[in-house]
Amino acid sequence: MNLRTGDDGLAAESGPLLVQLDALSKSYSEAGQEKCVLEAVDCSFQVGQFICLLGKSGSGKSTLLNLISGIDRPSEGRVIIRENGRQVELTALRERQRTLFRRRNIGIIFQFFNLIPTLTVLENVALPVELAGTDRIGHGRAAELLERVGLGNRLDSFPDRLSGGEQQRVAIARALVHDPVLLLADEPTGNLDEGTGEDILNLLLELSRGAGKTLIMATHDQDIAGLADAVYVLERGKLVSQPTGLSNGTGGNRADTAAGE
């Protein structure tokens, strides 16, 4: 893959602590039996980092992203995220409070785009700021971002008129429109062909690093891991740290275990 690290060839400089995972566990009941997806995960991510989460399908990558975003709640443990200089324990908030926190601070990019088919491209991108009650700047900011992702001429188009790559560009703009501190991307290139996936990844890294965002991406693509500031592998419920640039997707080349292994 022809992926870029940026104009200077360097990774983004990390800043203060943004996300802290404290003994995070998640279990589900399946056919009368308890299934552990995540077990006592301890980890922290800094402002401005690009974090890559590797793991096989079903290893718990999406579950971990859902816990970090507050969409789901852990069976045990805490998620703490920095907001305006203070530490907020997201897992202690009620569902409505978590939703409002997510609208202010977190942008999410899904593998299957999750665009609303009855809204235009511009309306899809502006939706997060409208939901947050700041719609007076929504359409202007949305149009600006769509121009940056190369879709300035498709503002009035509907999602079904766009290619997969164009839909993911819309999704990236939507995730950035409310200026979140944290971006979560769940296999953002997994539903695209290789060439389109490379373009989307380079665009996402360019926009997120240029704005100093923290990006946590779940993927199975080893080439993507080579660009990250930190790489972790999910195996049997554990989150294992790997040296950057040496990922092999099997848990080899481990630097340390971030989840009590």
C-alpha cells in the first residue's frame, strides 16, 4: 500500500493524556453461558496520537470502541476522557449524559458509512452540530469540510448517488464537523477496494493529524499499523502493546502487556 506519514514524514507529536481505560471488562451472556470479550484492560492514549487496534474478526475491537465512545457500558471498569482540562468518568454518566458528551467530544467513522439515505450530503455532515444545538454554524462548517474531502460539488446529492469511497469521505467530514477531540474509526477502509481504501486512509490521517486529533482505529490491515504512533493487539480479551512498525497480527514482537497478562 502507498500510505503517507505526512509532509514531513514524521508521526504527530503526542500531548497530554486524553483517554484512560481502567480495568475495563465486558462480558455477554450467550446460550446461557458467560462470554468474556474484554478482560481487565488497562491502557491510556494521549492527545494527538494515532492508535491502531489490531485483532481478528470477533476479537473485541468494535466492542472496545463502543465502550470508549459510551455507546455501550462495561461489565466492570472505567473509561475516563479529558474534556476542557478536566477528567470525566464517562462510565459513571447516565445514557443521556453520555450521548451529550459524545456529541461534544467524539467523532465516529463506521465501516459501512451509516449515512442517512433521506438526507443530502450536506445535511448528513451538518447533522452532528444540529443535534448539539449549534446549527447556526453547521452548514457552513459542513460545506467547508466537504470541499476539503473533495466533494464540494456534491452537497445536494443523496448517499445512494455516491460511490463507496465518496460515502466514506462524507462520513469522515461528518465525524469532524463538530471539532471533536477524539476520533474513533471502526475498519474505515474494510468495505472499500484497496486503491480507494488507501486514498481514504491518507485523507483521514491528513485531516486528523492536521487538526491535532487523537485517532483510535480498529483494523486488521498490517500496513496501517505501520503508520501508527502506538499499536495494540486484542487477543483472548487482552490488550497487548506492540512496537510500532513491527506488527504481525499474531501477537508476536510484544513490547509489554497492557492488560495484566
